Amino acid sequence: MPRHLDRQLERLSQPVAARLLAASGAAVVAAGSVEQHGGHLPLGTDAFAAQSVAERVAFRLDTVVAPLGPVGVAPYHLPWPGSLSLSPSTLTAILVDVCAALAGAGVSRIVVVNWHEGNSPTLRLAAAEAQQQYGLRILIAETHVITHSLYPDEMEFTHAGSMETAAVLAYEPGLVQLDQTRTSEPSDLASGGTAHELFRQRDVYPVLQDFHDIAPTGWYGRPERAEPDRAEAIAEAVADHVVRRVREIWAQLAGQDGAVGNGLSAAAAGAQR
């Protein structure tokens, strides 16, 4: 299935966007990052990965993808020129403001499709603030985690390896340049994985300051394992998983959302048509 460009809010006319938002009562928001990914992947890898999945999710929910902008919270990549980062307060303000506008358009449920680990703590806080201010129900889909969980052997949880290469292939294959991996050799796969895991602990963990602490060259993994045909199938499966979980959670929470208004149940029912 091709990418769904007609689901990007900024590409739609206002009447069309208004109709989709009002009819579904829902919207999708994509959150990514602009950061170094070696010589073979673009700086916008995380943004493109999130956008690719978000478009597919929006198509399935018959709604739109509202833009936050491509930049996320990634200060630990700034030692590599070209990488960009927002402060957590800036990303929070952007998400809250976008949610306010969507709420004003009749949206009561928002799905944030995120691909970047560095965004996760901020997105949780921002979503909590938006929910409290505008009576929304916001779900966050960590699609990089989902992709690895669905394909743990094939889609390695590295940085700029097969999983992120496949994500870009599913978005725009021409952005992947595997012949350029030699311009920035990968760091050791085993040591990179061990170092990265330290920062991914769930009980006690350090806070990442510089990605050199994980991969001295900026990336590690096996991008050559990604295949264009498989990339498309994987992106579709990830979107299917997100939508299935969203609908399950909406149904589970339906009885708890009375304070938000009857529009929530209507939005869930409309999204499941």
C-alpha cells in the first residue's frame, strides 16, 4: 500500500480537513527528530519514520496527520553538525498548542506516533498537560519499540541499523545510500548494544548526554539487512498494530471518559467503522 499523502493536514484544503476531523473526532500527530545517522541515512530519519507510520495510521482511522515539525529533543546528537534539538519546554509548548487547535476543531482523541526515544519523557508530560487543559484523551505509540518488538531478530534496536534503514525505505527509498556507509564506519555492534542498553534500563539508569558514549562514530548496526519490499510490509504491520491497540484502549477507556463528553464514544465508534 502506498504512502497516504492525502492524510497530511497541511496538504489538504480547510473544508476537507474540517470534515475529516469532525467526522472522526480523532487526529494523529507525528513526532520525530533531526539527528545524525551516519553516511547512509538522512538526518530526518526519525521524522520520516514517524511520518510514514502516522500516515498509515491516519488512513486506517479515516483522519489526518497534524504536523509538529521534524525536530525533537536530541541534545546528545548535537556534537555532530547538522543535528538539531528542541528544549523539552519547546516541544511541550508545540504539542500543547497543536492539541488546543485540534480540540477546537472537534477532536477529542489524539494518537501521537513517536519514533524517537529522546522525545518520550517530554511527550508524556506534554500529553498530560494537553489532556488536563482541553479534555482530550491522548495515546502515545512508540513505533520504534513496536517495530523491534514485532520483528526482534530482523529489526535490530540499534541506531541507524536495519530497523531505521527499513523505516526510511518505506518512506522514500531514494534517501537511503548504503554505498555511503564507508564515509562513517559503524561502531562495534556488540559494544554499542551493551552501551545503549545501559541507558534503556527501566529500574536504574544514567541520563544520556553524548551519543559518543554509545557509538564513537555516531551509529552502529547492520543497515544492509533492510530490504525495500520487506520495509513496506513492516511499516504496514506496525500501523496495523498501532490501530489495533488504539481501538482496544479506546474501548477499554470508554467507560472512564464520561467527563470528557459523549463525543469520545462517538469518535471511537466512527473510527471502527
